[in-house]
Amino acid sequence: MSSILVVDDDVRLAESFAKLLQGEGYEVCTATSGEAGLGTIRERLPDVVIMDVRMPGMSGLETFGAIHAFAPGLPVIIMTAFGTTETAIEATKLGAFDYVLKPFEIPEILDLIEKALEAGRMRRTRVKLDATASESAPADALIGRSEAMQEVYKAIGRAAPTEALVLIRGESGTGKELVARAIYDHSTRAERPFVVINCVAIPDTLLESELFGYEKGAFTGAVTRRIGKIEQAHGGTLFLDEIGDMPLSIQAKILRLLQEKSIERLGGGEPIPVDVRIIAATNRDLEAGIESGRFREDLYYRLRVVSINLPPLRARRGDIAVLCDYFMVRLSREMGMENPGLTAEALAAVEKHEWPGNVRELANTLQKALIFSRGYPIRPEGIWQAVQNGAAERSPELESNKTESFLRQWIRKSLARGRTSDPFAYCIDNVTRILIAEALEVTRGNRSQAARLLGLSRPTLLTKMKKFGLAGGSGAGHDEEH
């Protein structure tokens, strides 16, 4: 179970906030001053700190500085009112994870906490290379003894201690972020921030402000200054995932960052010096992108100072058996299950499959097979059932015509009735409710397993369960321990 420390001199607010977080499944303790918060941290290190910036005694910056000195990798979220925003911005520049304005929206703070927990986990867990001892291998490991993977390890070792830009190339699911984190872990910046931006996951209209930040009044809704992810990574490493999908207008600004070591916030006119090392990754054919005018040639050559190519799983079939051992041990441990293993026939089936989704697809397939194994060794039919389910999720066109026809008829009827002012939300909510209910049925009410099955964070799943009135949405009920 993840632990959170709330530091706020407003006792009623801190207790109310603690109850909310406990209802979401977190272990929470509170402190009413910076000094008390430091004492708690020294006694037992939490996973995340949420701290008010304005408290009696130690100032917000002094408290953060002391926390950062004691535990550099501990994510700290700053809570601030409009009057103290500048202090929060300064703390973020110095290494705080992020800040949130009071009063804040509950979904906003829950989402921020989940991101902070993930960032903290990444900082605490170094990526292990060539982890073949599955019993002791960490959750984040690059697995493989093949010649192709040995070349990847060598490239990481050569690039990590330098300041060189690195471009990681490979198909989806090959482990590009793990390679980026391994480079960061073994670099001279390992104690500084590691900030990840997925260029395809953020809408084009928001990506620029997410990266570069903005000044107060830069656009409608910009009620205060906001520093972007690039400034948050100052002194550390910025990982630009899926850079091949970055809009041309932002590519030009990234090129300027590389050339001038500075940025400008949206709505600002002054250059801001920034010291970041950039690691980029893509599954796109950048050379074809240059030919079609979708990717800047000058940025391409700046990025590929060091290029690391990750092989697809089908090109290193000799690693599949050790990958299966690793994932079976890890996944069964995470789900609180006995490891039933694979039959020889099932392993042979796994080794013959093409795995278009690479290592990620293999891990997801084994997880689904484990859920339905009922404790018995996984047989070939269990593998194929999980593979087919995964293919249907990745490619909607593979779903049966009967299912699609049923959905189309239901949507058409819903639109024709006109009983709601927001038919889009009505249809999405109904499908979401059914999807969550079925996931809970499959996992016998285990919310953590259901969240993993759906690809959601546990707090997000609980929030949606509350919204749709599904059993156990309050945080009580059958679940596994973390």
C-alpha cells in the first residue's frame, strides 16, 4: 500500500484530506508544520509528500530544501493559494514534483498523486540489465541474453556517462522507456529529475504548454504562471517518448532548446536558461518522415548523436523462455497468486508466435492467462485465448461483425430516443460501466487486478466505481495488499 504524508497547518483540512486519500486506498499520516513533517520523514520515509507552502515556523522553501537534502528522490507536491504561487514555482524549479492550486479538484489531485507515485517508483528502482535470476529480478528490468540485447547493453554503458543526446528506436512494446531509464540510472544526472513526456498521449493543443509552460494571461484560463516539464527537468533528464509524432511547430522549439540551451514560456518574451539532457524515442520511420515533410531533418541529425536500436521480440526468440520465467514470477507475485508455470507445450506455442506487440504483448498475454488459469499450469489453449483477446483489444477491426452490429444498433437507438442532452457521454458512460463491471466479475471483485486488466490506475478505477454505483467503490471489499 502506497504511503502519503500530508503537511498542512490547517488541521481540519489535513484530516479531511487524509480521510479522502484513505478512502482511495492509501496509507496516510499528517503533520501540522515543516519541522513535524521532517521528523515524520526521518522516522519512516513515505512514497509521496503533499505539503502546504505557507506554514508557521519553517518556510515552504526551507522545508522543501530539507526534504530534498534528506531524500532527493522523494516526490513532493506543493499545495498553494494564488498568493504563494511564486514560491511554489521556485520549489518546483528546485526539484519539487509539481504544485496544485487551492482549492483543487479531487480528480486533479488524485491523478497528480498517481503520477508522483510512478515517478518516485522509477527513481527508487534502477533498471537492471540482463536480469536472468527471475526470483530476484526487479519489476523494471531489461531481460535477455541474446547477442542483439548484449549490443543494447553495451550501447547503454557507453552512452550513459556522457552528456550525448540519445535516440532510441524500436517497435511499440520493445522497452524503449526502460532503455531511457537505464541510461539515466547510470548517468551523472541520476540524482536529478527524470521527466517523461509522451508526445502522442498529449493533444497537440496542450503539448506546447505542457513542455514549455506559460505566463499568467497567456491564454484564456491561464490565471497564474505555470512552469513546464522542460524547466521541471532542469539539471536532470528529459525523455521525449514518441518524438516522431511531435508537431512540426514544437519540433522547431525543441531544436532551439538544443541549440541555445534556453526556452520561452508561452506568453513570455524572455529566454530562460535550461540545463537538460534529452533522450528521445520513436517507433516511427523518421527518414520517411523527413521525406514526407513530417519531421525536421535538422532535428533528426541533432537527436541521433547516439542511436540505440531495440530488436523486436521475434528477432530474439532465444530470450522468450527467460522472459516467460521472469514475467510468471513477477506477475504471480504482484497478483498474490501461486506461480503455476507453463507446460512445455505452452512454452513451445509462445516461442512460435510472432508477437507483433513485442515484450509488452507477451507480458499482457501471460497476465491474462494467469488470471484464468485457476492455479493449474498454463496450457497452449490458455495462451491462445489470451492472445486472441489481446488482438481484439488492439485492433477493433478484428472483432466479430455480430458484436459490432449489436453495438451500432444500440447506439443508433440511444441517439434516436433523444432522452439526454449529452448522448455522447451517455453512451460512453454505459459502455464504461459495463466494462468495469465485467472486469470486476472476471477478477472476482479484486479491484487491483481489475485495474491492471483494464489498464487503469487503482484510484481511477475506484473513482469510476463510485460514479457508476458499482459495489466496493468506497474502497472497502476484497482486494490484494500492496
